[in-house]
Amino acid sequence: MPAIGNPQLRLLERLSNACAVSGDEGEVRKIVLAEIEGHADEVKVDALGNVLAVKKGSQRKRLRVMLSAHMDEVGFMLVADDGEGVFRFEVIGSIDPRQLPGKAVWVGRDHTPGVIGARPIHLTTAEERKRAIPVDSLRIDLGPGGKAKPGDRATFASPFRRLGPSLLGKALDNRLGVVTLIELLRNAPPNVDLLAAFTVQEEIGLRGAKVAAFALDPDLGIAVDATPAHDLPAWDGEPAPFYNTRLGLGPAIYVADRATLSDPRLVRWLTSTAESAGIPYQVRQPGGGGTDAGAIQRARAGVPAVSVSIPHRYPHTAASLARLDDWKNTLALLHTALSRLTPDVLAEER
Amino acid sequence: MPELLPFLKDLLSAPGLSIHEGPVAEMIRARWAPLVDEISLSRVGSLHALRKGTAAEPRPSVLIATHMDAIGLMVTRIEAGFLHITQVGGVDARVLPGQRVTVHGRQDLPGVVVQPSPRLLPPGFEESPVPLEYLLVDTGLPPRRVDDLVRVGDLVSFAQPPLELAGETIAGHTLDNRASVAALTVCLEGLQHCPHAWDVWAVATAAEEVGLIGASTSAFQLRPTLAIVLDVTFAKGPGASDWNTFPLGKGPTLVMGANMHPALHKALKDLADKLEIPYALEYAPTRSGTDASATQVTAEGIPSAVIGIPLRYMHTPVEVVAIKDIQRAGRLLAEFIAGLTPDFVEKITWDD
């Protein structure tokens, strides 16, 4: 049974601090390839940069199970050089523009430090402060003579740290999923063929998972991701009706989001596993959002798919926050469920 | 001589919100103590350090004021483990979401300022800035632990670690005005090798950001002959290009206007020209917004001057300053003090 201990936390730290903006996932890919070396029967990097690793089981009548964890994160691309170490940038993935002013960033492969400043409050008017600062008025400033070039990617400069029972980092979405998938691959149960896809470009439209699912041709697919928790008190003190998920209640099993209607047999398999094994879980409130499961479900002639996500607050900001226990329970649920998976699950009526 | 940059980084990391400057004052005292003859705290928490001059008593004295207080936040309410906050000093709430902070509770707790999802806010905040009253601090701790460790009124400091940027610049919070504290330190170190006739009061003032409290009380208590205020000013850069902004890394500003005595201003300017220290002229038509607004009108009035260190993104956690400008401001001050003759004050006259 795999577990989350100090080695896994150190790996999460390295991966959360690594920069892998959609389309430029090399830094995370390199770590993933090193971590899974010797733990898979086949490993390849495909045309988009997905890492596809296959660990065959040993029992008879094995299902081919695709597990997908996206490597990419939201961030920025430098698009024009204003001179003197100052650059215009575009946002990659959905980042609320209100999260940008006053932040430190890491630019390029070397994590060159820079800042996204804001006009001093002394030079703003009350009227101006009622409006969000438009992205096109912001710049990434590396300091006079700072070296970078248009095309370089950047992320929030936000080192991972632990806060009591919680984890804080810029890219918990989805390095939590990446470490989970690495652990599952290293501890693959013998009753399945485990097809691990460490995917690219999830944040800009599930593009890596689309070709990964085609190539792996699985019997079923599970996206392992991080999902928002809006479990804060609402402004009027009332309990929030649309919290999506809540920290501390365990892995979030998806029934429906904008990209996927989860296969009901897989939902039942996961929830009954959790209940019989005494692992806490929650059903993510149906609604918007999307994971790699959406692309997997549509692959080839169709693939039964579901998502299991680790809840985290403040997604796509410099500092998202998750609970260590939720992560542990997510890994436990997935491993326990995979270990009891037989073709009968898909033979059930939907 | 200890290096400047590590000291400046330490200064940035030391807590010291307005009127709660204790930790940073202690750090400055440790660095200044070997450089001065006497050092003590004022009744409101300003640090007074005296270097005695060589002139016969009663000696004239010059007060150098650098405010050491930081802007930040304060806990107003605790709800379900989350902290509601207000500001200490002028904070644009638009730079707060996603900022790392330290909550100074029964113990220091790391945390982050968070902007709740629009679904948790009244209508109208899908895209508009979320005002401070709706922002929260999350420490990642369970509610009971937060209730044990945090009280209403606890202070919250910014925790963005300092970053060294290109072109010998540094980014961080509270460079306003710890950059000037560092410049005054450069000055005091420079004076180790220069005898000076005048007494020098190096003062790290308290509570500038909330109404110049330290400067007015220190100027009254010490009653200097002259006061020179060292503070940051607006550097040119993204979002700031108007007449009241100055190039980063091209020297300090010498400020002229109603708060500044013209003869004192001219003396500084002439000296900078003579020493070939680059500078820019800054114009503060009415109140300068610095400690000089207070020193000038203390007691019977004190001739005051202001030197500015250009800084980008003022009052954000990623303010940017050029190290060279800090060194130039410190050197100009030291040279000015070393050159003060016992009768200099007679030159501070009105050229009418």
C-alpha cells in the first residue's frame, strides 16, 4: 500500500516549485521521467510531450486502466520586450487578473526572479481603485538589464510550504495529482494494466489527454486532479451553498462537470470502495470545470471515465492550499479501488 | 564593515508595523550601536542614536530622520478559522489577493490573503476589485487552533521574501522605508572615518505611515538645528511615468518645495554637484508627504530638507530599489555632515 510520507512531500515540494506552464512542461517532465524510471515496462514521450508509462499486471483478465495527471500549470508568457528588463506578458490558462498585481514571478528555465508591480496607491484615484487593473497595463519587471526574451514562460514565484495540516504552493493543481500517479505507478496492483499519462496542456483545453487516451486505448480512464474548494464563510455569514468541495472531507469524486458526465459504474465502484474501506470521500458538486476525463471519455469509440480530485482552495493563484489528509485519502482510495477492480465493474448495468 | 545587502534583507524581514516597531528597532540598534556614542528609544518608539561632534559646546546638531515603520494589516474579526482584516497605513486592496503574510498571534503564523470566490460575495464582484472588508487571511489551521492563537487586533505583516533583481536592484515589501534606514547606516559608517563638527542624531522614526508621529515627537525632544529626511520617492517604471517620477538607479532626488528650506536644499545640491553624485530634482509643491512635513513645524520651526530614493511600485509587496541609489544617498549625507562648519547655520538664510 503506497503512503504519503516525507519523501512524497519532498517530491511534491520540488514539483510545486518547478515551472511547467502549458506548452512548456519540460521541467516537470524531467522530474517525472527520473522518478518513474525502473517502475514501468514501457515509457515514452509523445509528440506533445505527454509522458506515457505502462505497467502491466500479472493476473489474468486485466482491465487496461488509464490514469491521467496533468503536468502543466497556469502562468504567463512574455510577449514583448519593452526594454530595460521590462516585458509585456499574456496569461496562459484561467488566472483571475485580480491575482496579478504585486506579485513576484519566476521567468524562464532559470527561474529568473521578477515582479509584477502596480502603480503606487498614492498615484491612483479612488475612482481608479474601483476597477481591476487590466492585464495589458501590467508588466513583468526583471530589473534594469534583466535578461529574458519574448516566448519565455513565467509563473508566480511562490515556494511550497506546509501550514500546520495544510500544504501551500503555486502548482498544487496538479502536482498533487502527479505525485499521486507516480506513487500508483510504483505500487501498481497486479490485477490491472496501469497506463499512466502525465499529460500536457490540460489548462488550455485538455489537449494532452486527448492524444494520450488515443494512444493508450484504455478500457476505462480516471483523471487525477485538484479541484476547487470554496468552503469559506460567505460575506453574509450564511453557509455557502455552492462550495464545490470542502477541505478535510476526503477525495472528491466527480459525477458531472462541464467536460464529462462520469460513468455511473465507475462512480459506484469508487464510492463503494471508499465506504467499505472506511476512506472518507465527498461528491464534488456537479457544475462547471473540466478535467482530462472529458478528453478521455471522447477518445476513439468512447471510454468510460471519471475524475477523482484533491480539494484545494484558491486555485490558479500564487498560493493554493490543500490538506495533507485529503491527499493521503485520495491516494488510499485510488490504490484500494484499483486493487479490487475487475472487468465485472464494466459488466454491470449503467 | 558588514555588507549592506544582507543587512537590508534582514531589515525587510523584521516585523515593525507602525507603532509596533520593536523588532526592527532592535535590529537597527544592534547595527548602529558600534557606530554611535549614545542610543535610546523615544517615548513613542523612535530610535535615537547620537554621534557627538567635535565643535565646542553648545554644538549645533543635525537630525537625520528615516522612518522604520511598515505598512500592513490588522485582524478585525475571526470567523470559522478565517481572519477578517483592516489596513495599517495606505494599502491598495487590489494588491492583496494571494499575498503571503505573517500573522503575529500568540506565535507567528504564516498565512495568505485570499479573495473569496464571487459565489461567496455579494453581487458585483465577478470582475471588480474585492474590497478589503471581504478579503480574508487563511492560516491553513483548523478553526479551534486559530481561535487559540489569534486575537482581534493582532498584526499581520507582509511575508514576500526579498528578491535580488537585475541591475543591482532589490525587490521586496517595506523597502519604503527600510531602504532609507540602510542609507543612513551607510552614512554612519562613512562618518567613522570623517571627523565632524556637528552632533548627528540618526533617528529611525516610528509611525510615519499613520501620521508622522515619530518624526514630530523626536524633533521636539531632540530639538536639532537642522533636519534632513530620507525617504523613498516614486521611480519611473510600469504604471508611473509622470513629472513626479524619477529614474531608478540614476541617483537620489533632492526635493524642493514648501516643506524644504531653500538654502538647505541648495547646500545639498551644490555638494552633490561638487562630488559628482548624480541626482534628480524633485518638486513637492505643498506637503511633501514625508517626515519633513512634521519636522519643519516642530517647536519654533526647524529648517528641513528631503532626500528621496526612487522606488518602483510603492506600497506593494514588490517595491524595487537600486542599491546604488541607497549608497549614493548615504554618501551624500555623510559628506554633507562632514562638511558642516560650526557656523553653517548662519548660511541657512532667506535669499530675498
